[in-house]
Amino acid sequence: MITIMGLGFVGLTTGLGFAKKGFTTYGFDITPERLNSLKNHKVPFFEPHLEDILKETLGKTFLLDVPFEEAVAKSDAVFFCVGTPEKDDGSADLQYLLAAIEQVINVKTGRFQVLVTKSTVPPSTVSNEVIPFVLEKLDAAGDRKAGFASNPEFLREGYCWEDFINPDRIVIGVEDEQSRKILEKLYEPFNAPVHFVNYNTSEFIKYLSNTLLSTMISYSNEMSMIAHAIGDIDIKNAFRILHEDKRWFGSPAQMKSYVYPGCGYGGYCLPKDTSALARISEKNGFIPEMLNANININKNIKGHLVDRIDGNINPEEPLGILGLSFKPGSDDVRLSPSRDIIELLVRKGFMNIYAYDPVAAAEFKKNYPGLPVTYSSSLEDIVAKCDHLFLLTSWKEFTENKELLQSKNLFDYRYSL
């Protein structure tokens, strides 16, 4: 039996995935609105397939109404899928993770239980933060028995279900045999390569993956800035020809989307993970110049794009923002480049700003209520109202309406048309 702490993108996908495989899975979240939505078979964020699986498993193998103490006491594994947001100094904030762990170990049970950190945390977190924290609490709790594991997620928003149910690899950091056997049994039905490593290696693999992706994006954006400075370079064609290099063959096609210029990376994972790894590296005495440059380029690309319109557009003219989510196929607007670009436009005096997104407009409006933006209900509506368009998210709807968009003064900052 399994308990899931936190039912966001990662936690809900994890819980439903194990439930789909037949494991009794208990789900908990501190947000009452989210729980109520799930109990009514509604997923409170945009993610394909999850709602169908929720309807299929809720009340059968996926349970939301079991009392917390009862669920934890019965569970062989507890997966912690809570947020680890970025602090002001760029390091990972572990307070929510440790608070959730404390809730769990305060439940009395004679069962051996593996505490699985699935939240993304910097290398050494389980060894240096989680285990000392738990052992101190367990000394007071008496006979409570617990093992530890790090099990990072490799889920792409918009493809979470596909990535979880058909994983290309499973990474488990575990250093005791009893915990390993429990996790081996849980992941056996997935028929995927399982890599058992130590705690630090498991945590590092997650950052190795995310910082590679963020670095490729920043590399591509720096190259686009260099090309623009030199001039007379077909940036879009240059990158498309780069992708024809035979050394790319055999790699997942999605990798090409990272080595391609745009507006910078956003969302929840890449910004905070790149920053967190840089900070913990500095804490351990090594200055990561490439990671810090990566972070600076991701910040600077937005200003570079906005600066390119200086003197070409009257600030009183209406501007249209095409795309508000940080990537197509998702309604996630956390650290969306669109927000930064809108803020920079406002600082330059542009106040007549319209925006359209096929999915994320409501989420963007809720998260950034202070932005002076008028939201359009359709692509045709925003094109009719604006002579200048900024394409900031490569939604399929935009790429399928190339002629409509190119009928106006289009700034294709994703180089997608």
C-alpha cells in the first residue's frame, strides 16, 4: 500500500499510476479546493489523460477519503511530492518537504515503511537533511521503523501520464535492502530499466537531466543573440540545418526543441533546479560558471527580445501576445517568459497589450492579476485588434495559422513559423 503526499502534477500522476497498476494508493494534499475537485472527478490543472484515469480508479485503488493516520499506518511506502520552491538566494526551500515528512513519522505504526523523496531536491538532501531530521524525530517516537529513498521524476508537463506509465528509465536512490525490496516490487509492473544507486547519485541524475536541458536552451538563445548582432543570418534555417547533423540520429526528437532559440525556459522545474544546483555547488566550494551564465542568459534573453522592437513600434499601438504558458500543451504559467516580456513592455511604455492562449489565459490572469492585459477570446479576435504580434509559445493553433499571423507585423520569438 502507498501514501502520496501532495497531489500536484507529480503527485497526482504518481498516485494514479500506481493505482492503475493495482496498488492501493492513498492521496493527500493540503489544499482543500484541490481535494474537493479530485473527489468530484475533476483534475484542477490541464494534463491529458489524468481525468480519465481518475474516474477509473477513484474509490477503487485510488482513495482520497481514508483518514490520514489510518492510511499512513497501513502504507509500505510514502511518496513525498510536495513543492521545493526557490528561495530568494536561489537555493531550494525544503520546509514543505520536511513538514510533510514530520506529519508522516508522527503517525504510530509497527510497520517498516520507506520514506520516498520524489520532490526534486539538490544532491545530498536525503543524506544531510532528511535522514538527520527523521532520526531526531524517531528518537522521540520510540519504535518507529523507517527506511529512505530518493526517486526523482522525469515527467514532461503535457505528457505526464505517458512518461509515468511508460518510463524510459526509473532511478531509485536507496541504501538499505528492505527499502529496495519494497520499491522493486512497486516498480516491477512497469517493465522499464530500474537503476538502483545511492541517494546523492539519484538526486544528481535529476539535476543532470534538467540542467542539461536548460543549458541547451540558453546556449541556443545566446547563439541567436550573436547571430542577430552579426546580422544577415537566417537564424531559423541555421538551427534547422544544425538538426540534420547525423550525430543527432537516435536521440529522442524532443531534444531538438531544447537546442533551439526562443524566449527562455520557464515553468516550475528548469529555473529552480538550475539555480539550486548552482547554489549548492557554491556552498561546496566550486563556482559553476556555466550554470551561472545559463541563468543570466535565460534572464537576459527577454530584454534582448524586447529591445529589438525599440523605435519600430509606437507605444500607443496595440500589441498582441500569442501564448501565455511556458510551453505548448500545458496551462502552467509559473515563471512564464510571457510574463517577463509583458512586464518589460510595460516599463517601456506599452500599455495597450492584448493576449491570447488556447488553454492558459485563465491561469495567467489568476496568477498575474496586476498586469495591464486585455485577454482575447480567440486567435482571430487578437489578430483583428493588433497590427503587431509577439509569438511567445509555439502552440499548434499558431503554427497552423501561419498566413493569418504573417498578415500582421509578426515577431516570431519562437522561430516556429
